[in-house]
Amino acid sequence: DAKTTQPPSMDCAEGRAANLPCNHSTISGNEYVYWYRQIHSQGPQYIIHGLKNNETNEMASLIITEDRKSSTLILPHATLRDTAVYYCIVSLGGADGLTFGKGTHLIIQP
Amino acid sequence: DVKVTQSSRYLVKRTGEKVFLECVQDMDHENMFWYRQDPGLGLRLIYFSYDVKMKEKGDIPEGYSVSREKKERFSLILESASTNQTSMYLCASSTSDRSSYEQYFGPGTRLTVT
């Protein structure tokens, strides 16, 4: 799996959009970009994934650059419950395990 | 909703004991995984299985074994527990549908070996 680079921490005001960046410059053509988050003392939670196109679901939006070397996870209206560590992962998927880096600790401020 | 359950949230064992960690998923997923999570090291893959009775080593299999006799159940075994196996253990499952490879995690088992 290719490696990813994320800022170690970010703050965001409650109600604002949280934009979490991720660099994955060595991603290969058939690797997906996955985002997970982990709230303290819980197992990681899947958020969203994509290959080339931008994706949106009920939790978030994923914007992938045209060259696929970076992506941004957008939480449109952050709440205090969105405070967590967010992991950006590139993977072939399937039976491959996921390689979790250190992620970004997102803190939502009231 | 996918549900992945783990047999215990907290477990305390003595050095040298044989330890079984059980994981059950209810979504008929083909793939199952065991990770451990340690401060500063993130999640690391121990073993995974893509079918019943099939298993593959992950990044840190030493000191562990696994068993998958039924599709819904994946067990992690510490043959002789050691203090350096004190950790949070996380189980996950996923489908083999290439369009839907997300992994669903259980709540974790915090194991302390004394």
C-alpha cells in the first residue's frame, strides 16, 4: 500500500465545514482512497472511499485531485461528535489489510 | 447495519496463559481481519482471512495464530501470552465486492498481560 501524509492535528469551529487534506503522491492506478475515523476508545469507523471521481454520502464528501496525488475529506457541518482521529488510507481493498498511519486529530471547538 | 462483535471489552491474563479472542460478524462477509493498536504505532495487521479455513499473515503475526471454522467467526489465539502483547485488539470484516471494500470494525478488546 502507498503511504499517505496528513497533518497531525486540526481545529474547526462547530457548524463550519471541516476540510481534512491528505497527500498520497505514490498511489497506483488501481488503489482506492479510503477515509476512516476513530473516536476515543472505539473501533475505527468507515466514512467514505473513492477511486477517481469525487464521492459524497450522508457523512462526508471526498474530493480527489485529477492526478490522484492528493484528496480532501469534507465534513460539511461539523459537530462536537465529529472530534476524532481521521485516517486517510490508500489500498487495493478486498482481502488486503489496511495500513493506518497516525492520522489527523480533528478537534471541533464549540 | 453491519455488526461486528468481540467477546470481551476488557481482559486481564497472566504471562504464559493461552488466550482466545473471538470475533463474530453478522453480514456474511468473506474477509475478516485482526489488528492491534498501540500508542504511537497506529493499527497493525496481525492476520486476515478471505474464506473459511483460509488465513494469511499480516505485518506482525509472530506470537499469534488464528482460526476460522465458520464464515461469521474469526478467532485470534495467543498461544503463550507475553507482556508485550498487552494492547487493544480490533477485529474487522469486509465483503469481497470490489465496489464495496470498506472494513467494519468491532469495538475492540483491551488485553492486559501481567
